[in-house]
Amino acid sequence: MKLWDKGLSIDKKIEQFTVGNDREIDMHIAKYDVQASMAHAKMLHKIEIINSAELAQLLEGLEELQNQITNYTFVIEEDFEDVHSKIEFELTKKYGDVGKKIHTARSRNDQVLVALHLYYKDNLLSIKDKTKTFFDTLLGLAETHKKQLLPGYTHLQVAMPSSFGLWFSAYAELLIDDIYMLNAALKTVDQNPLGSAAGYGSSFPIDRATTTKEMGFATLKYNVVAAQLGRGKNERTIAVVLGGLCNTMSRFAMDICLYMSQNFGFISFPDELTTGSSIMPHKKNPDVFELIRGKCNKIQALQSELILVTNNLPSGYHRDFQLLKESMIAAFEELKAILDVFNFSIKQIQVTDINLNDDKYKYLFTVDSINNLVIDGMSFREAYQQVGAEVILGTYKGDTSKEHSHIGSIHNLCLADIKNKFE
């Protein structure tokens, strides 16, 4: 069944090419199409296109379909082009002409649009919730390990003393910026496009405020052409936001891979979180974090793909937009899995007590030595030159017991401020 079927045949090869894997992808938006159809039916009743008995039948049929979707018994067979045609077919099969009325005053274009808006909104909220869980985990780790020193690096050279508390809380604070962006994307998709029909509105006296309220949107997309123009723009906005979150996690995963290596040896994980080598029995590989890094980088590339597909398309609907669904839904599902496994794994991190008397760290506290001289009355430039000369001559000896005593107070202030910043 096709919603656009006028009784004309279409070549099987063309049909397969144009439908693609829409049936499989549409399973992710099926419940949202049912949700939107319920709201649409109530609106049709309010403007007296259908009567109360017809509304009751449609809502009953849609509720039954929603239960099938929830129970994983809903199937879109090959006879159907997409989820929209399947739902209308089932309503028509059960209620006859009443089922045929559900498509009144809407187009498949705004059906897809509103279902995607609802899917995006729901999944952005899910990712926001999972990000908050990850944030709380990192702040907890920062509190636990705030007094354990971690050598800081610039240019991959030993630089200044840091701590595991600073490391964990740094990524926690970056997640706050990612939440800001998630909120912006949520605001973008929290606009009801239903009623834009094929992109130019409907001559029926539809009540778009009713469907907006029924579906829980904050507002509606008032201009019907703007609603259709949002296809592609919404996806690009979301891709930038998801990419930003993935950038944070990809860099964190890279740090973990680096710090787990024997050359650093700052952290480790239980054996059950690592993998081995088929020929080297000593290996404990950070595969989960390497995959997180790779998957996050792949999601960051999504915005480039969307730009190339949608850039410079004229106003109105184009079948190119069909290609956006698969990549967007795949990114959402992948990112939710990444957040879950990252949070699960990072909780089990094992932090090493680092021997700062190791010769490679002998210049770790030069800046603190300079600062101590300044506090004692010397100018900064003179102090810098004095410590620099000691380094060149090989006479520098840093007092690590004194010079990192300020670390704890910095972290106490930092963690409290970061937590308040999120709230």
C-alpha cells in the first residue's frame, strides 16, 4: 500500500530503490506516528470532520497499534511503503471508511516531519538524562581522587602538577557546555510542524493549537513553508550538538587510552573490561575506549554528510530528505549506547599512585618553585631566570612536599562551583 497510490503501477526496480530500507528505519518512529495520528484525529473531531463515534474508533485502533509497537509485535510488511501506509491500512481494515478519514488535512510530508520532531525531542531528552548521569559519575570520581597528583602535559612533555580530581572534573564541566547545546537543539525541535501538509498548508479549517497541546510541543512552527524548510536544518542543528558531545567523550577516551599505556601507567581497569591479543599474552587492550573514540568521531562526521545532502536545496519537499532518517536515527541509538557503556566502564577505573620522584618528573614543579620565590619577594622575571639557570646547570631540586600543597584547596572550590553551575 502507498498513500500516493492512484491505481497506476510502478516498476519494481524503481519501487525498491525509492523505498530503500524505510520499513526498517520507520520502526523507530512508529510510536510517534501513532501519537501524532491520535492528536490529529482529536483535532479532526474538534473541527467536525469526524464525529464522536468515528473518533472513538480511530483512537481505539491507534491505541491497539501502539500496544503492538510497545510489545514488539508490530510489523511493517513488504506490501507497505512505510509506517504511515501500514497504520492507515490497519485502521481501514478494521473500521472501513472511518480509517480512510485519518489522512484528511495532512500529507505524508508533515506526518514524517512531526514523527521525527517527536523522536528527536524524546531522544534528545534521553541523551540529556544520560549525560547528567555521566556528569554525576565524573564529579564523584573527582571528589574521590582529588588529592591524587597527576602530571600535567603540554606538547606531550611533562609540564606542571595536576590531579585526577582536575582531570575528571574538567570533562564533567565540558559536559555542561554540551548540555547547553542539547537544550538549544531541544528548543529547535519543540515546535509542532503538523498542519503544514505538503509544505503549503491546508484549506481545511484545522486547529494547529490543539495538536500542539495534544502532543506536548512548546509551540508550533507558524509558517507552513518554514516548517517544511526545517527538514534538513533540524537535522544539521542536532548533528552539530551530538558532535559536540561526542568531541568531549572522544577526547576523554583518548586520554584513557594514553594513560593506560605502560609508558604512562596512570590508570588501569579490571581484566573483564579489557581485551587481549591473539599472539601476545601480556596484552590488556582498552578496546572499549578505542571504540568509543572511533564511534564518537564517526558521529562528529555526520554534520558534513547532512550538509552535502541538503545544502542549497530549494524550498519545498525533496526526496533527498528521506536519506536523513537513517543516519540521524543511527547516530541517536549509537550515542545512547556510548553514554551507557562509558558511564559503566569509567566507574571501574583504577587510579595509580604515581611516583613523582621518578627522574622524568624532576622538573614538574619548576613553576611552583618560581611562585615560591615570588612570594618571598623576588620579581617574577628574576625568579624565572634563576630557576631556568638551575635547570640548565642541572642543579634544580624541587621540594614536592611544599609545592603542591595548594592542590586540595583548588579542587574543593572547583568541584562545588562546577556542581552549582550544572544545577
